[in-house]
Amino acid sequence: MEKIVIATRASDLALWQAYHIKDRLEKSYPDITVEINKIVSRGDKILDRPLALIGGKGHFTKELEDEMIAGNANLAVHSLKDVPTYIPDGLELVAITKREDQSDVFLSHKYKTVDELPKGAIVGTTSLRRRMQLLNKRPDLTVKDLRGNVNTRLRKLSEGQYDAIILAWIGLDRLDLLKDIPHTQKLPLDMMIPPMGQASLGIEILSGDEKLKEIAMSVNDTPTFICTKAERDFISKIGAGCSAPVACNATISGDNITLQAMIGYPDGTNILHESLCKTLNDCETLGSDLANKMIEDGAIEILQNAEKLAFKDEMPQRL
């Protein structure tokens, strides 16, 4: 193999991620040329409606997958949290990069922390997961949808359209944008549980090419792969769609892995929060086992009702 073409979204953060993988592959395989194929996804084009109303997170990955299937790219680099649990025939999700800081971060030009926000303060987020957890702790706040790329969201904050916004810390850090915000508060994971796959990159390739698979797997991190598999299995089993407020996060400590998950209504009520711990030698079904446990405790009814509530008025995406 003499050349690899990476398909990527054309946003600043997606390009950072694609060039990061390009650099790593070129260092490991100096005889291979790596090129970037920039794609503007439908999710990046439609900015006047919440993603869940146009089909959800798959709109950030479909065009990249189409480019691979059409033979215009060998490999795609995704934010793993954007990758649906269903992978189309002919493609494989073969590698997950080492997970970095999964935290969400509170950003404001007026207030130092979430606790300092006054009653009725307007907080912007695209995420039903964040909305659910924020309103569970601060039901007196007003949460409004926030779309656009990172720079657009930060501009809306600086213009005073929001008293605060909440974004993923990792993206802002990678683009060196945190220094421009007067007040930032990294939210602890016990306050804001992350979504499936946050702070990891997913490497998707065309099936059947063993050399390409070997090259892609050179960036894989095994502990992260194990954790994110449990998270993705949970989401797949419980059937949480793009209109469902759901958080799930797996962590490894010693020889054990613990998966915690939370679902509820977008207004922060009817919360179901459970966890399950297994040994690393016996964790193959961890995600589906926790899903079954929560289904027994009423998760499906909560998700169905949450979807009905989510489509009222404005409806942010899930993750």
C-alpha cells in the first residue's frame, strides 16, 4: 500500500483530528503517503434545526462512509461520540484512540460557575444529555438550543445570546480556544456524565483489506477500546435514539471495569441512574447486561416518554 486517503468532515476540529491521525500514521509507516479528503457533511450544512429532527448524529458520518464505499477514501476519522452503533455493510470500526479528558466545560462571560448562575439564566447546549443533567441539578435555569461550529457557538456567547454555554472540553483545548473565555469551569464527571465515546477518535475502514486494518490499528488503545465497546453495546441494546437524553461512561480500575449510565426526561426529572461492575476477564457483555438491568427497571418507558417530550418546542440532539 503506497497511499491512504482519509475522509474527514471539514470543520476545524474534524480537520485537527484528521491531521493528528495522518501524522501518527506517517510516523509509523513512513513509506506510505497519507492524504486528506475534506467532506462537508449534512450535519454541518443544516444549522437551523436540532440534529435529532434531521436524523441525528449519523449525518456527521454518512457522507464520509459514502466516500469510502465509492472508492474515494480508505479510512475515515470520526469523533467516536458521533458514530452510530450500526456500522454499514462493507465497513468496520477497527480502532479507537486513547481517551483523553472527557469533561464538559461551563463557559461564560458573566458568571464563574454553574452555581453562580441566577434563576432563569439562559444556558446554551445542543445536548439533551447535558440538558437532563443540568436541569436535574438546577431546574430554575432556562436551557436553549445551540447549533453551529465551535467558533459560531462561542460568538453567540460573546454576543450575549446566552448567559453561559456548555461544550466538550477536549475540542476547545485542541483548538486552543479556552484562553479567550473569561470564565470556565470544567465540570466533574459525577456532575455531568459524558456521552458514549467522548474524547476518543474512531477509525473506520473498508472491510477486507488486512494491510489497511493493520495500519489503522496502529493508533488503537486497548483499554479505551474495551471501555467504549461497553458504552456502545449499552446504547445499542437499550435502543437510545437521537431524541433520548442518555449518558454512559465506562472506567477501568485495576482488574475491574465499571459502566454507569443515566437516562431521564429532558427537563431533568424521572432520572434512572445505575451502574454495573465486572472483571476485565468477564466484561464482554457488560454493556448489554447493564442495559437489560435498566430495561427491567423501566428504562424503555422513560425513553419513550422522553422522546415525546423532546420533540416539543425546540429539541436538541442527544449527545
